[in-house]
Amino acid sequence: MTGTINGFSRFSAHSQSISGQSKNLKEASLPSKNNLIDVIRSLEGSSTEMVDRAKTIFFPGDPAERVYLIRRGAVRLSRVYESGEEITVAMLRENSLFGVLSLLTGHRSDRFYHAVAFTRVEMVAAPALSVRQAIEKDSSVGLLLLQGLSSRILQTETMIETLTHRDMSSRLVSFLLVLCRDFGVAGEKGITIDLRLSHQGIAEAIGSTRVTITRLLGDLRNSGLVQIDRKKITVLDPIALAKRFN
């Protein structure tokens, strides 16, 4: 788990909020905005959408017609293979951008991933055409989108690193550390992951089974490494947790 510890410290300095990263939007093309959410909101055809937990946002093969930015909650992106196996490629948090494939390819595309609300989610969405037109009018909008996309790529890389662990206990620990970094709230006892996590949800995210996750979380709790209260997990000492599986 040395790589996981390094990954935890390497990315922990990046509070990847993409808010406030552009102050130079040209008034002639778009209203002056100071973050990507405001830019998306200002576009023609934009809307705010609420999605309940475990509901699908889009399926693989759906037309890639809208771009999404998360305001609240968490979204799980996964790749579905012909064998029926579904592998998580990213756990997206607030201010994460996704659904940008058609912007990257330059033409109408179909969705590549399965996007599911991991928690109840509030999103701002806009037509891909409106986003493309905004980029053409103002290059600083493109810079904001690039920053948001860079954050998404970083999250995907971290999730892939997590899933490379063949030992399921190490995979679970790595996943918990990723959640600590992206959704953690520091407190007196440790870092509480600010998500209500069911054993089934964790199992689906890392390619395990509910029975296995229940057993492994029980071991971690009995070892004094985590605390679980009302489906919220508190990691009492992230470094000690990672070292356990070195």
C-alpha cells in the first residue's frame, strides 16, 4: 500500500475545487463569472437537475448531448464490458465536470461510461452545443473547462490505482483513503467520509461482494482503525490504516 500512501499525500494538497479559477471572462461574450458553475448556468438551455441515489444519469451508448457539473453529492462513473462486468473509473465530487466526450471529439458522440448517482445529486447541466459555442466566443471558458477536466482525469487515475490491488482488503483500504481525500471532513476522532455508504455500494464500486465488504469493515473496526455510525465511516488514522496493508 506504499503507492496508496504516496497517492494520498500527493493529492491531498489539491483541494480540487475549480471555483474561482477564472477572473478574466470577457464581458463582450459572456457575463462576467468567477467559476465554472456560473458559466454553465449562463448558457442557453442550461438547467439544474436533481437525481436520487442509485439512479442512472446516463447509460453507455446514450447520445452525449449535455455536459454536467456537480453542485452537491457524488457520482460514480463506470465502464461496462461485454462480459457484464462493471468497473468503476471515477468517484466524482462537488465541482466535478463530466459528460464532455462530444466536446473532446468535435462531433456528436455516444456516451462511453455509465453514470450513476452515488448519493442524491444536484447538478447543473447545459447542452454540449451551447458549451462549444461559449468556448469559441471566449477562450477563457475553454481554460475553465480544461481545469475541470484535468481534475476528472486525476480522479480517474486514482481510482484505477485503487482497483489494481488484487487483494480485496488492500483495495478497500485504498478506496477509503481516496474517499477521505475527496469527501473527508476532519474532526476530533479522525476523518469522516461525508457520504452515507452502504456495504453494497462499496462492493459495487470496487468490484467486490457485500458479504466480503461487511467482513473486511468489521475487521477494520475491531482493529480500531475505523468507526462506523449511521453508514458514515470515520477513518481514525489514515496513515496507520494504509500501513496495515503494506
